[in-house]
Amino acid sequence: MSNPLDPVRIAFDKAIGPHRKRQKLVTELKETDVGKARRAQLVTETAELDAEWLEALVSLWKAMDQCSVLREKVGS
């Protein structure tokens, strides 16, 4: 028997990945020795990760909305 929270865990893992990657890029952007070309590349990658993260968050929200365990907890 599978755990009803498994889809939520999977969606969470997919959402946290882009967020962590973005945080690393933002940290690198804050460094003073980053050249213009690298900075532009980091900004582009950050924007792409933001879009990916948003899609993953929507998937997470849908998985949470469909999870019977979470619906029971919210209803309590």
C-alpha cells in the first residue's frame, strides 16, 4: 500500500530543487568579483529557475490539494 503523502513528497522535492539552485546563484551574484558576462549569465539562469520553481510550486499545491491526509488535517 502506498502512502497518500508520496505525491506531495515528490512534488515538494521537485519544487525545492530549483529553489536551492537559485539560492546558490544569488549567493554567487552577491560576490564582488563576478564579471559582467558571468553576472548576465547568472541573472538569466536565475530567471529561468524562477519560472521552473513557480511551475513546481503549482504542482506542489495541486498535489497538496488532492491529498486526503492533508484535507483531513485542514478540515479538523
